[in-house]
Amino acid sequence: MLSLDLNTVAILVIALVLGSALAFIGVLIQWSLRKARPSQAEPSLPEARAALVQRSEEALYQEALEGTLAPEQAAPPISERPTSLDEVPAPAEVEEREPAPKAPVRIGIGLRKTRENFLARIRAAITGSKKTEELYEGLEEALIAADVGVEASLKIVEAVRIRLGNDSRPEVVRDALKAEIARILEAATRAPADSGDAPLVIMMVGVNGVGKTTTVAKLAARLKAERGGVIVAAADTFRAAAIEQLQVWCDRAGVDMVKQSQGSDPAAVAFDAVKAAVARNARSVVIDTAGRLQTKVNLMEELKKIARVAGRELPGAPHETWLVLDANTGQNALSQAKIFGDTVPLTGVVLAKLDSTAKGGVVIAIADRLKVPVRFVGLGEEIDDLREFDAREFVDALFEGGQGEGDNASGSYAA
Ligand SMILES: Nc1nc2c(ncn2[C@@H]2O[C@H](COP(=O)(O)OP(=O)(O)OP(=O)(O)O)[C@@H](O)[C@H]2O)c(=O)[nH]1
Ligand SMILES: [Mg+2]
């Protein structure tokens, strides 16, 4: 009985040991499998954190949209932000590549619609008038219709009249007109600001949809090629997807971008970007801002704040404040420029979408009325489609094909 009991106990002990060993092996296998696929079992810590951040950003943006976001919630006060540079990601490693050879964008091509509109009207005025008085009246009407603006048009024609007296030969009138327009454009020209050893800070402002973000990207690519390191500030924290849109452009241009979450204070973004640029010895900062109607006083005040806060980090910044205008707007561009200029001192204008309009004559009105230089013109939607404005080149392109009697297919003044 006792020996039987002993045998049974022995068998039981062996079974127990074997069972435990098997269970242990099972646990071991499970553990090693989990280790091999951690992300499938549960999210890693960084993933969980990113999901949390995204959720809170969406909530913030929703609140901003609904107008329930208290201003102090949007971003910490600037005074509490000096350490935020640590959070600015280090510059991405950008592979240096030889740019693909590409023909420089010609202003003549971008000006095609404006030129056709302008020249057709000028030709009709010059060739259709029998008397000198009629000629000058016709010229005034032609210039006004070509979006040169009433005051600028009257002024130009008066100057031509004084210069020519009774000489109404088409090619002479054409040359005098060209010279007068060039004179107005050149008078508004000014050298760009010099920021010395500090980064040059350029702030881009304008109403909604005029082409600010595209211009920021085009300009950043150009500044990078010409001057070295560029930091772009994603200070449009208002419009949905504005930061993502700019990020795509910055990747394309191979430049770094400083951002915060949507709904945050755009001035804080500008502050961070300028600070990062100084710390990293970047040569230029380009600040993209949200589109705003010139009639919204609080939004215009926000622009002042962005400029003020950028200047707090780097005295003198922003060195340049450029108003981006949609060339299609025609004369309305003047009122935009006036009100923006009353809010922040404008040092230049970028005329975007010149390629898609016949209203490019507004360049002359801007130069004449506002005495603000046109810095660049946008001639398309690609990153290279930005052309530095040159008064002579613009006027030559405007009158291209209108060579008086030698002109054929498109008609001549002497026809
Ligand atoms: N043809 C042409 N299109 C342009 C040019 N510049 C910008 N665009 C187009 O204009 C549209 C608006 O451009 P954005 O750069 O987003 O304009 P924005 O001023 O930043 O707009 P908001 O941020 O909404 O105020 C886009 O479809 C651009 O591709 C240009 O020079 N020529
Ligand atoms: Mg934009």
C-alpha cells in the first residue's frame, strides 16, 4: 500500500514538473513573440504620445473655429516662451542635389495676357486718332482700361503731351509712353534691406488666397540658393491645413519650417522662427501669415503684434514686410495696399498670378500711388515661377511686339 502510494506520488511529482516546464516554455514563447511584434501588441510610447497630441490639437482647432478658445489658451504668453527653442526640431538633413537645369522663367511669357490687353488698347488709341487732342484722350482711356488707374494714367499722358507737343507720330508717342511708364516704375524702386550679419526677416501679408504661401515657398527656395540657410515660419495658424500646405512646399524647397499647433498665437511662431534662425546662423527667415480682409481691425492688429514680437527677438525685424497682391484684383489692389500699409509699414509688393491676368497694368498704379517697390512677380504655380521685378525689363516686355511700323502679325501702330 505504502509502495503503491510512493509510486503514485513519484508519478504525480514527475507530471507536475513536466507540466510546469511546459507552462514555462509556453510563457517564454509568448514573451518572445510579443517582443518581436511590440507595435501590434500595444502602441509604443512615442506613438501613444503623438496620438494624444493630435487629439488635443484637433480639439483646440475645433474650439478656435467655434470661437470658444480663450486667447490665453491658444498659446502660452510670449514671456513664458524663451525655452521653446528646445522644442524646435533640429534642421532636417537635406540631401544636397544639383538642381535640374531649367530655363529661367521669362517675364515676357508671364505678361502675355497683360501685354495683349495693354498693347491692343494703346495701338487703337495711337492709330485711331486723327487729331492730337483725340490721341491724348484716347491714350488716357486706353491706360485706364488697362488697369493703370485714373490718376497714374492722367499723369503719364500729361507728361507725354508736354514732352512731345504736337508730334503725334505713332512710334514717337509709343517711345515717350514707354519712357514715362519706366520712369514711374523706377522712381518707386528701392534697394532691399540689409540685415548685416543677422538673418534677414521678411514677413508676407495679404488678403485670403492671393498667393502668400506659394510666394513664401518660391522665395524661400530662391533665398536658399542665393544666401544659404532659410527658416520659414508657419504663422498662419488659423486656416485648416495651412501648416500642412506650407510643410509640403518647404520640403519641396528643401528649407526648415518652424511651426506650432493650429490655433496657436502666430506671433509666438514668428518669435520661435527668428530665435531659431539666430541660434542656427540661418541667413533668412520668411514668415507666412494667415489671409485677412483689410477691413477686419482685430486681424490687422494681429499683424502688428507679429511684427513687434519678431522685433523683440531681433531688433529691426521684420526688415521687410511685403504685401502679396493677386494681379487679377486690378484696382482693388490699391485699397488693399493702402490699408495694409497703414497697419504695418510696407517695404514691397509681390504681384502674384501675373501669368493668369490681363490686369498687370496695376503695377504702374501701385508704383505711382503708393511709392512702394514691386519686389517680385509670380508667374505660375511652380516653385521656380517667381521673377525679381525689374522696371526696365517689365516695360520692355509690356511693349514687346509693338515696334511700330516693323510690326506685322499682331498689327502695328502705323497700320
Ligand atoms: N497662376 C498662378 N497661380 C498662383 C500663383 N501664386 C499662387 N497661385 C495659386 O493661387 C492659389 C492660392 O495660393 P496660396 O499660396 O495658397 O494663397 P494664400 O494667399 O496663401 O491663401 P490663404 O493662406 O488661404 O490666404 C493656389 O492655387 C496657387 O497655386 C502665380 O503666380 N500664378
Ligand atoms: Mg496661405
